[in-house]
Amino acid sequence: MPDLDYLRREIERMRIQMGQQRKEILQLQRAGLGTASAEALLLRMEAKVESLCAQRDALKAAQPRQTKGRVLGGRTW
């Protein structure tokens, strides 16, 4: 199973690619060309990001919570 850092990097990379894909779709629409296959690809990319986010959330929930340190003087905020 991938680690948390890998999933975060992969999600960020995929989100960048999705933004580029959206720009390409807009360019195709402005040129009057069909965008059905590009939109289908974008939907698959979005589904992949959603599954990666679910994996990330599951890994994050499985990790033990870190407690906050105390402030000087022993106060907890």
C-alpha cells in the first residue's frame, strides 16, 4: 500500500494534469472541435483523484494522532 506522502504527491500531480486538460478542452471548444473524448478522459482523471483522496483519508485516519506540545510554563491552549 502506498504511503501518505506518495499519495499526496500523486494527488497534486493529477490535479495539475486535470487543469491542463481543462485548458485543452477550452481550446478545442474555441476551435469548434469535438471534445467528447477529452471530457471522458477528464472524468476518468477526476475519478482517479477521488479514489486517491479516499486512500489518503483512510491512511491518515489509521495513523495515531500526534498530541500538541505544551507551551512554556505548562499551559495548554
